[in-house]
Amino acid sequence: MQFEETYLNDNILDALYDMHFDEMTPIQERCIPEILDGYDVLGVAQTGTGKTAAYLLPILSMLDDGDYPRDAINCVVMSPTRELAQQIDQAMQGFGYYLDDVSSVAVYGGNDGNRYDQELRGMRLGADVLIATPGRLLSHLKVGNLDLSRCSFFVLDEADRMLDMGFIDDIMKIVQQLPKSCQRVMFSATMPPKIRELAVTLLHDPVEIKIAVSKPAEKIRQSAYVCYEPQKLKIIKHLFKAGDLQRVIIFSGKKEKVKEVTRQLKQMHINCDQMHSDLSQQERDEVMYRFKAGMTDVLVATDIVARGIDIDDIRIVINYDVPHDAEDYVHRIGRTARADRDGQAITFISDTDIYRFQQIEHFLGKEVEKTPLPDGLGEAPVYVKREKKRNDTRRHGRWHSKGNGSKNNQKRKNTHKKHSSDQFGK
């Protein structure tokens, strides 16, 4: 489906034409009409599916067409990290190129006083779109720097990462400042029970749109070592001695393990750095700058960098432990083999993670090659196959509520029905 088949306004379509964007991705095709019709939306889709455009394009179109107050914050987009906020802000500049009357400001921590003053000035002038990280936005709210009482749109992006990073309480404090009439959109790459609970609290009778997780790129060479926990560092030492391992990310689900692995690698004189939630925003920025610039060869990280960070030249991803589910596995190894490059993904499967990895293989539809342990490391656990009993069916559709949310949504829907595809000659 093409963008011109929607009722996005002409200014948005002109910007998309200049950017050579014609065909919508599946998440855009399903989300844009629902948002334009005024519904709250819960979108479940992995990174790289185009979900930033899925919410920005319809909201910018409505802001450009509608009669929204010039001295108010009309849309808030929440991002878990400064890096993602910057990427959303860059997308905003491109999509909004012809929107002379739609302004935006990005608000995130880790900056000097000049940046804070720019944020403050933008908010007081009434930027239409505010792109923010939770901590920074909450600090502005606490000192009375902005008013969200007239906000018309609220977007929570990467909700599962918000949960992982401990931001949910901050998010709820921010949501309490929004009017009940505010249209709300929430995106998450995964849907654990706590995210489902948040959606029930945050959204009113939402349209739920779930895009199936894509299989990893075929050009990623996937392999695994079946091993005991104490053997993992010895395997890494073997790998690092065997070849040139520049541009490597090692993932672990626990920050304590990240710290331990980093210490061990530095003792081996490996040029490495670590990324986890205990670091300040400034420290994270410095780590990412060094790694992107090639000043660091190996990055040891929690899943904080598994999604949404654009680094195109990663050669190898090592899963120090098996991810919790197939979606996390795809996100992790998807950091390699980007921009038409080849890549390698290696997973360490401990004796307690065998069944979990078999579930991932079930999703992949194939068995990942198992590499024998290097000489001298001892025996490996037996990779015993177990049948998966649970039928993992995927469901999507609209949530039906008996509350007042349906009437409110119908009212919003009727407001936007004035836009017609006839303006595009359909």
C-alpha cells in the first residue's frame, strides 16, 4: 500500500516524496489509518519495521491540518534513551520539512546548561511536538517548566525498554498530567504481562496491532556452543585468540554479568567497554561515541543496546547467555549483518538454558549449528531435545471495552473523517 492511498495531508506526502518513501511497511499500513481516525493504538513490532513513521506521520498531518493551540505542547513522544530521542527528532525534521507551522523540541539529559536553556525556551514558546526521555521531562514538570493539560497526543515508544530501565513509575507520573481526551499510542517490541497491564491502564479501548517477528537475516551465520557457565569465558578467550574480533558486541541479560565479563576482558588486554543501566547518561554517550568511532573494539552490554541503536558495521554478536525469548534473540543478533554486510552470531547455551534455546530454534524453523568446545575445556552438557507442548498462537485485533472509552474514540474518529482520499484523486 502506498502513502498516497491514505489521507495524510499534502505537506506530509511532499516530504515523503522528497525522501523517496512510497510504499508503507506493514506496521505503517495498519497504524496510520487508525491513528488518523482518532483511535488509541497498541502496536507490537520489532525495531526496523518503520514504527517511528507509523505514529509521527499521522500525528504531524493532524497537527498541520487541525486547529491546535499555538502556545501549548500538543504532542509528547516518550523515548527510553537519549540516542532514540535524537533519532526520533531527526525523523521529525525530515517528515516535517514542509510543515511551517508545526514546531518541535527534543528534551533529554546529559547536556550542559546551554542545552537546558534551549529546551526551556522551546517548551515555553509552545512547541507542538515534545520528544523526551522520562527523567528529563519529569524534572521539567516538577519545577513547572511546562504544562501538559492541553496535550492532544501522547506516544510511548519502546515501552518494554522503559520497563527494563525502571521508568514505568516516571511514565505514570507524566501520564497523570495529561487530559483524558488525549489520544494515546503505545509501541513495544515485546508484550510481557507487565506491558499488557500498562496498556490497560494507559490506553482507552485501543486498536491492537501486532506484526509478527521477522526471522533473522539469512546472511547472519548463526552458531552456538553448549557449555557450562564457567566455560564461557574460556570460549571467549579462545575466540579472541583465533582471529580479528574488532566490532564485536557481547550481550548478557544481567548487568552484573556484563561488569564481570568486562573486567575479565580488560585483564586479557582487550580494548573493550561496558553498557548497562548503572551508567549515567553522560557515561553511556561516551561509551557509544567511542564504540561508533572505532575507538573500542568490543562492547559488552545488556539489552539496552539490542534495540534501536544504528551501528552498521558490527561483525560479530555473542550471546553470553540465551535471551529470554525468540524476539530478544532476533533483536540481539540483528545488530550484525546490516547495510548489506555479512555477520556472525554466536550463542553460549548453558545446561540450564537448553530448553529455552530449543524454543528459539523452534521459532527459527531450523537447528542452529553447534560448535564443539575447544580442546582442553572439558566435557560439554548433553543437548537433549525436548518437545514443545505449548501452542504459541499469536492473536491481534481490537480490544472491546464496555466503558466510556468507545464513545470518546467514536467522537475522535468522527472528527478526523473529514479527510478524504478524494484529495489524492482516488
